[in-house]
Amino acid sequence: MSRVRPATTRRTAFKPDMRNSFSRPLHGFTLVELLVVIAIIGILISLLLPAVQAAREAARRMSCTNQLKQIGIAMHQYHDTNRLFPPSFCWNRVVNDPGGNWSAQARILPFVEQAALESQIDYRQPYDVIPPTSGLDVPISSLRIDVYLCPSEVNDRQRLKDNRPEHYPLSYGVNMGIWNVYDPVNNKGGAGTFHPNSRLAARNVRDGMTNTIMAAEVKAYTPYYRNAGSADQNVPLDPAEICGLGGDFKNPPPKDPSGHTEWVDGRAHQTGFTATFTPNTVVACTESGEPFDVDWTNQQEGKSDTNVTYAAVTSRSYHPGVVNVVMMDGSVHPVADSIELDVWRAMATRQGKESVRLPFE
């Protein structure tokens, strides 16, 4: 009898299909595909960055308007306390007397949460000395006051003298009128809402608190001319006229310009503005072969008892196309660079009896 062998499964070794393996295409980016991806990423970034920048600028503008609102409220609190708005500074009409020249911005410190600092001020003394009882090792004038600096201000930095702190700039100037700021002979101010030795109250703003500017944006470290000594009383219509009016240029290169660098100093070129020209007007003058966008004042207030102070101190900002202003009623609005000059000047007078439609209505 024969044996029947059990069936067996034949096993064969796995042999990969080398032909198919080597012929299978490799997946990856070609150079063209890589360039397309890079181009798409670049386009997305180019679309995203302006949106981010716009959002940041919107936030800065909102912060700026909030700070102007605080200044407006502080001015009204000062008015409620003293029955008057603060003067641009108090002058005893003694030429070059260093005391009393403190700004309106200094006088409202208690109402912008700086009461402790204001308590160290002796308004009869110069603003660049260190109060003996303050415990400070720098003058009050060199301290940064947050509410006075716009977040968009590119020159938010201390001003030094002999490498020591001397002053700090500001971004908001009070309304000192159109051109005529102060007549020392008659102790009379101009058409604005602030001037030396003023005693102006709400009742004096006869054009209406809603229609009259209290303060507007200015740029720190603005170049300016000063102390030309005399000037034509006619208001210039063309910015080019300013360059021919003369005066000392402050400060010539390579030094920093010093306009709007002293929040404590009540003079127009430091803590004020005038409506000689519309917002952000470029007043282009050349010094030492370099072009500058300048302000001009023929006579520093308190430096002469005969020369009337005329000033072209333009409201400027880093917000594209506008400056922010706070009106005498405390409301805050953006004003476009394209505003008509007559309207802008009407907004800067307290009792001009102009009949205009305000640009933000």
C-alpha cells in the first residue's frame, strides 16, 4: 500500500517588482511650484501688512482722541474750580523775567491725575529748576506727561542740555488764534481761546463752545524761526511768505529743532498753535541747504514790552490726512487737511461771529 503524502504549500520568496519601483514617479515640489507658493505667500503678506498697520493706526487714533478728551475735561474742571480757563502763561510784564511762564498744560495737571506733581510747582519760579522739596534730581519740565503725547508721535523723547534732562515735548497745543497772539503794550490777546494774562471764561466764547477749538495736535521737535522783531500785521495767505519774514532759526543743523519740546512753556511755539494755515500745511523753508517744514513767531511772549507777537504755528499730526481737535465744549473730532482756510480760521476765533458749517457735522 502506497503512502499518500500530504499536500504542501509551496512558498516562494517575495521579490519586489524592481521595474515598477524604479519607474514610479517621485512626489515633490518642482521649481515652478515652489516659486508659485512663494509668490502666493508674498501676496498674502502684502495684503495682510496694510491691514495690520491700519488696525494699529486706528488704535493710535482712538488713543489720541481719548487723550484730547481728557484734556478737554481737565480744562472744564479747571474752569469749574477757578471760574476761568487757564492763561497760556502769566506775565508780570517785566521783560525776560523767568518766573510765571508756566503753560496752560501745566496748570491743569491736577485734573489729569498729576496733582502730586503740580503740588511741587511754584508758579513764580522758572520752570526749568528743580523744586527743593520735590525729591527729584531733574527739573519738572523734563518729565514725561503721558496724556500730552500722541501714540503716533515719532519724537517721543526727552530733550537734553549738556547731556542732562531738560524738557519733554508734547503733541497738543492750545488755540492761540489766527496770527495775532499778544499785544504787550495793551496787555491784550488775540482772537483765540488762550493767551498771556487771559481771564477768559465760557461766557467769552461767543461763537459757541461747540464751534470753537480748544486744542489741536502739533508735532514735537518742529523747526521754527523766532524773534524777527517786527512783522506786517496782515495775515499771510501763502506759506512761502513765512521764509522771507526772518528771525533766528531754532535750531540750526546738526542740533535738534526745539519747537513743541517744552510742555511747561506757555509760549505759542511750544504749547500752542495758530490757524494761519490749514492743518498739516507744509511751510517749506531752506536752511544750510536743507529743507524744513517750519513754524514762525516774530516775538517770544514775555521777551519784549513793545513788539506784538504774531505767530504761524501750524497744527500737524502723524495721522494720514487729518488732525484731531478738541472743541471748547469738550467734544473731539478729526479735521481733514482739505478743510477750507476760512472755516479753519473761523473755528479758531472765540467771537468772530462767523457763520460756517463745521466740517464734522
